[in-house]
Amino acid sequence: MVKKNLPKVAYFCMEYGLDTSLRTYAGGLGILAGDYLKGAKDYDFPIVGIGIKWKQGYSDQKIDEDGRPYDTYHNYKYDFLKDTGVKVTVKIRQRDVVCKVWEVTEFGNAPIYLLDADLPENEDAWITGQLYGWFGEERIAQEMVLGIGGVRALRALGIDVDVYHFNEGHALFAGFELIKEKMDQGMSFEKAVEASREEIVFTTHTPIIQGNESHYLDRMMYMGANNGLTLEQLVSLGGSPFNMTVGALRLSRKSNAVADLHRVTANKMWAHIDNRSEIIGITNAIHIPTWVDERMIDCAENGGDLWEIHMDNKKKLIDFVEERNGVKLDADKLLIGFSRRAAPYKRSNFIFTDEKIIDPLLKEGKIQIVFSGKAHPLDDTGKEIVENIVRMSKKYPNAVVFLENYDMTIGAMLTRGSDIWLNNPRRPKEASGTSGMKAAMNGVLNVSILDGWWPEACNHGVNGWQFGDGFESEDEKELDAHDLKALYKVLLEEVLPTYYEDRDKWVEMMRNSILSTKDQFSVKRMLEEYYEKLYINQ
């Protein structure tokens, strides 16, 4: 791609996963954003990130003696952030909130500017305390800091921007600030919306209705999130209650979903919204140097003993598990990795559903499973899912492990050291799923429902396995019964026989897995597509 005169992009996101030591991420959205900004640096794309410096980050989620998850919060201090000397002010609930702007470039990433309200002059210093913490008012305040404060920070830093990229609806208030700037110069609301729309693009991530945030209009007005807009103007953008995704779809010139199947799902989901932007598909990808053992790619490309390198990674995972949990797994037995946010549609404990089938496999040591993942601090259903897995780890102490307080370190160990990567969401509710890409490039074979990115990559029996054949149903009982039967069939008739009886085929599949994904799902391809399809205004 020719890099001359590319549009300059400001990328807005609530979270960035750059390194375990910087607690500014909760899960997949942040990991994607971190990888994106690392790719921007590697390949010299003119992108800067805008985010928030979270004092406590997301919950550190531990398991108590009774096997129940509980949340802990630490005040984190970072000595590697650069003070830009810039402060901006955002009026929240009629009070000025001063935000200091920090720069992070420590992790091989393009500059990310983090706004921080934790200052002595602020009555509301805790606005930037917890990522996705607390309730509706705090969330609006945080999104005002990100959006309104973010645009003001760009102005104060003297950074020229051609395109404002909202990664999820959290950033929408940046659009309100762009509108306000134009209206302050005498433009009408309609003209200001039209002009701002030409500068904004939007990425939608979640096909789950609850994941698409809404706010009551009276709460927005009270908080000052309207930023000078009238009630009627707010309703014209996001409806009532005000839906952040709908507002972003209407305020962007073009939008994208994060996989091709997700494009289909998102267009169905938002078909009833008028005056919205087109939703195209740009599939997520990963930053290979962060997540992939370069020895595996080198070996797959140039010949060598893939199995030996894989077993080295597997033994490192086994040592890691023993150090964390005191459980010694067997390097010669099939090891299944599973790490996801504990949400019902992801069906984390799905494999345990039929005890008659799974019990002998676990007791005989045919399979071992290492789980990790957090539930949202306010999600009791998610915590019950975690509790159920912990219960299974006590029932099968030598075969089932739950690693508490999931983070980037655990994610990297699991996607390098597992034998297979299990993924069983209810299709089509998985938007993309980048952990499977990390696994694939490390020669860890995907065993997955055809959801998210996997329909674009799967060559069944050649570079991994699919189960469920893309079946969909509104009836969850029917869908679960169908998918469970399919999972057990593939596991018993294809995965286990290949692993234990046909090592040559397994290793060949590992090689195919690496070679078929390393370019198509690398951050370089994703960045180029964002420029070609979203940023360059055709």
C-alpha cells in the first residue's frame, strides 16, 4: 500500500490492551485496540489513539475458598507514562472536570493519549477510576471524558485529524463535540451534523442487544452529555432512550462490522434504523509479534520440527498452571484451552453438559481442559458460570483447571501451549474472536462453531475443525442440543483419534493452521483494509 498523503486518524476507544502491566483493558475490545496501535507503529500508519488512564482498571477477579468469584481493585501507578503538559476541561453536571493528558508509547505502539481526571482540583476525581465500573451516571461521565475531552485534547496537542474513528459506541460524544465546534462557528445543527459525518467512521462490535449501550435522555441532559444539543436533536440521532450504537451509525459516513458473518448479522440487526451509514465487513486481526511464537511461523514456512517447538510451549503452559494452581497436567494428554468473558452466549461450560460422555474422558485423562475468563463485576449470571467451572475443577482436580484473574499473560500462555482451542458461542452472537487467530498461528488447532472469524478460515479436517455446520435457531434449547451433539461427535470421532493415533496428520494440520492464517489475519491486512475501505473517503 502506498503510504503517501494517507488521512490522519484519531482512534477513540475506552480500553487498550498493550501489556499486562498497564491495566487499561477489560477484554477483547481493548486487546484489538492495543494490537491496532502496535500495527500502526510497525507499518508507519498516521494513527493516534485516544483513551482513558484508569486508576484501578478493570476488576482483578479472584476465586474465594468456596469457589466463588469476587472483585478486587487496586490503585495502579505507572512510571512509564509521559506527561504531555496538556490539561483540558469537560463540563460534567455543571462542574468543570479537569483532565490531564498522558502519552503512552512504551509498548511499540503509535502514540496513545490517555485522559485522567484523578487530580486534586477535581471534585469528581474518580470518574476515571474503574473501567466499566459503577452505574449509568458514571458511565456517561466516562464517555464524556473520552469523547468530548478526547477531541479537546487533540486540539490542545495540536494534532491534525482527517478521520475520527469510534471503536464502539462509547466514543460517540466526540461526535457531539465536533458538531458543537461547527455550530459555535455559526453552522446550523443540520449542516454541522452533515459536515461532522464526513469526518467520522464507526466500528460496531457486539451482536448482543444488551452490549449496545442506551442512556435515558433526562440523565444525559442532567450530566451535560448533550453538549449544547436540544432534546429533539438528541432524539433525531439516537432515539429515546438514546442508543449509542444507533447514534454512531447515524453520525458516521461509513461503519464496519468485525467479520463477514458479523456484517450480515449487524445489517439485519440495525435494518430498522433510518439515515444510518452502510455497514461493511472488515475482519479483525492480531499483532503477530505480541501473540505468536515466531519459531512456529518460521518452522511452518521453512521446515523443521513443529511438534518439538509446540511441546516446548505446552510444557511452559503446564509449568505455568502448576505455579498458579498447584495442578500438574500431563504433557502427553490432549490439552484443551478455553478463555472467554463469562457471558451466557459463549457457553463456557458447554462441554460438561452430558456427564455420561465427558466424565470418562476426564477421569481416564483422555482430555485436560484449562479455562480462564472474567465475569463483569455486576453480572451475577456470569459469575455463576465461573463458579460452575471452578466446581468442575474440584470434581476433576487432575483434568480441569480454572486460572483466575484472566489477563494478557494467561491469554498468551493458553494460545501458545494448548493443543486445541475450543470455541462454542451461540451462532451468530460472536462478533469476531481474535483469540482463535492467536491459537491458529501458534499451531493450536481450532475446534469451533462457525461463528465470528472462523467461517472465513476454517478448512475442516485440514487446518482445524468446525462443529454445528453453521446451524442457527431462535430456540436456545434446540440450538444447544444440536451443537452439543455436533461437538461430541467431532471430539470423539475426529479430534481424539487424530491426536492419539495419527501424529503426522496432526502436525500437518498444525502447519496448515499457521500458513493459512498468518497473513489473512495479521494486523497489517486489517490496517490496509481500514484505509482502503473506511478511511480514504471515496
